Amino acid sequence: MPKNKNNKNNKKAKQIKPSILFRCTTCNFEENIPKDVVDFFDVMDGGDPAVPPRFDCQSCVRGKMHPVHYVNHDGIVYKV
């Protein structure tokens, strides 16, 4: 007899969170970062809204990761 509880947990585990593709401007390394993480750092930054959220590159260490396409909470669109 199948257990509904296990099926419910499997469905939750298979849900994919939305993510934002970031690309390093130095080495072109790409990484998907969860959208909720990007949104959090974008809101907490409080800096210049003309500058997109950026992260340090984990591949080349010296580069900055910029969003390929991201729309922030104010509706500003950032594209690389």
C-alpha cells in the first residue's frame, strides 16, 4: 500500500526554485543563483540602483559575476 506522505515529500523535493543566471565578466564562468538570494542582497544593498547585484566569481576569483537578465523589486531590468 503506497504511503501518501512519502509521495507528498517527493513532490516538494522535486520543486525547482527560480534562479538567476550570472556570468563573470572576466572568465565568462556562469552560475545560477537562487532568485530569493539575489533579491535579498539587492534589497539589503541600498546602493546605486543603476548598478546590478554582483557577486565574486568562484572560478577565477578576481572577476565579478553580473546577472545575464534580472528584474529587481523596483522593476529595473539588468542585462549583460
